[in-house]
Amino acid sequence: MKWSTLQDFEDEARRKLPRAHYDYVAGGAQDEVTLRANRAAFQGIMLRPRVLRGAFQGDLATELLGVTLDMPVLIAPTAFHRLAHPDGECATARAARDAKLLMIISMASTTPVEEITAAAGPEAGRFWFQLYIQPDRGFTADLVRRAEAAGCGGLVVTVDSPVFGRHERDLRNGFLDLPEGLHCAHMRTSETERPRRIEFKPDLDWGDIDWLRSVTRLPLILKGVTHPEDARLAVAHGVRALIVSNHGGRQLDTMAPSLALLPGVARAVKGDVPIILDGGVRRGTDVLKALALGADAVGVGRPVLWGLAAAGQEGVSAVLQLLRAELLEALLLCGCGSLTALDEGFLFPETERSSWCRTC
């Protein structure tokens, strides 16, 4: 099958997957206002190209915490890849390796971190591990050590989930647990132990971040930072990068779109740490807009799962290749000579964008 857009992969996934599995990936919290707003935010910003500037002079390579990516895109952490395809996270890891990108492995993966990193080969070194700090600090520390031993180069700590968001699609579908044979691979310590459930920590605070820094040599990346003051606090607490994210609209509904919240965070940290934008990226022009508003890279989540459902590793590779081609085309058509040349001048109207962007 020939795929022309990322939407084609979602359409194919919708045809292939059971309704409950498709809805689990596609859905958001409550009325899904934030889910829709993530896309509307990108569509609400127009581009203003330059002309007679020559060809794009740079390449798309981007460095994040010492890892060089082939383009400013990484694979965001998403749960349960084996719901989409039997090869699950291993297929995604191989596609990330081939694309020379970085994959964030979800704590809620259906394949252990050791198998995922091994699937991409011992020299890959292109993985971060996403973590929910558990009430049981001993269990959390053990999980961190597993990620370190498996070759992960960073810990992505999700901080926007003191409780679990209400997913009404899942409730309507009766999708309350994984199918027989699948489980959260990181939530048990032996093959005979019954898997634990991931617990959210209502009292999560900066002391937990300081404790985590004390038990790992890995750089900490906070996912879910959207307020400028929290961004400044993160830098003060030694965090090495930030992911501006509203959890893909899956936690607090009616929260502002990630793209709207990005400029305020970028101004707050003033380049002290890299910023990754997560939520709603579906086009190369979306990547360009995020970079122009202050991101160093973007994370892509649902489209990776759609590609996986459509054609396994080949489908994920096709998603990433298509996004790269669209980004390069957008840069050429905008008359942008390099990634570092991107700024708000390429966006229109520069000083009169809709109120959600002016006020962030």
C-alpha cells in the first residue's frame, strides 16, 4: 500500500485494530477538547516564507543531550505497542535505529526494556526511559537500574499525572485491562510474579526529583512541564531537558494545547536546557512551527502506533520517512537556510497570532 500522509496510517490502523484498541490509542480524556486543540493549534498558525534565499544549506541533524538525531524528531513514549502489532516495541526500536532517531521507551511497554534495546543492536545507544515515580521508592530505584543496565541514556520523568485521567472511550468499550497474554513488562520483578499496576503519586513534588537525581547517573528530562515557573524550577533542580506536553490530551481535559504553552516555557528557560514539544504533530510544517516557537525537537506518539498497526516495522519507518520529507520540503518552501535560522518571523501574522499564542 502507498501511504501519502500520516492520516493514511491512522485510517489503515482503524480498519485493522479492534475498536477498543483503536480507541485506547486515539482517545483522550473526558470530552477530548484538548486532544482536538492540539491539532487546531498547529492549523491556526500560518507560514510566511522568504524568497530568493538559495537552497537549504544545512542538514536536519539535531543534537539532544549528546545524541545526534537525523532530524529534530524523536519517538514519544506510548504504552502497549503490542496492542498494535505482535512485534510491538521491538519493531518500533528497529525503525528508530534505521531512521537514526531516539526512542523514549514507555514504562507501560509490553516488552521489557532489555529486549527493546537489544532489538536495535548493542551500538544503538538511542534510548531514553520514561518513568512514573512510584510510591515504592525501592521498586522505582530498581527500575531505574534496569534502564541504566539496558543502555538507556536518559530518564524521562512524567510529572503531569498525579492521578489517572478519565478516558470515557475506554469506559464505554469496557477496555479496563490488557488482553490475555499482554502485561506491563516493567511491573513485575520475575516471570512468576503477578504484574503490579502502575501507580500514580498524588503527592509528587520536587523532593522526588531531587531523590531521583541522587540514585541515577542518567540525565533527567521532565515530561509535562507547561508553566514558565515550573520550567525555571526544573532548571534550578538540575533537570537537563523539558518536554512541553499535555499528555496528548489524555489527562486534564480543556488544558491548553502544547504548542500554545511552548513559547512561555522557551522564554522562561532562555536556552539553558533543550525543549521538546509533544502533542499533535502530524506534518512536517508542524515540526517547523514548533521549532520556530522555541522547541529544539518534537515528539511523535500516535502516528508511530498507527504505522506499527498498519505494517509493523515497515510502517513505523514509513511514518518517519514521510515526516522527514515533509519537513525538508517545508524548509525549502519557506526559504529557510538552516534549522538554526527558524524563528517567529516565518510565522504569520508574527505579532497578531490568535489570543492563545499571544498570552502564553
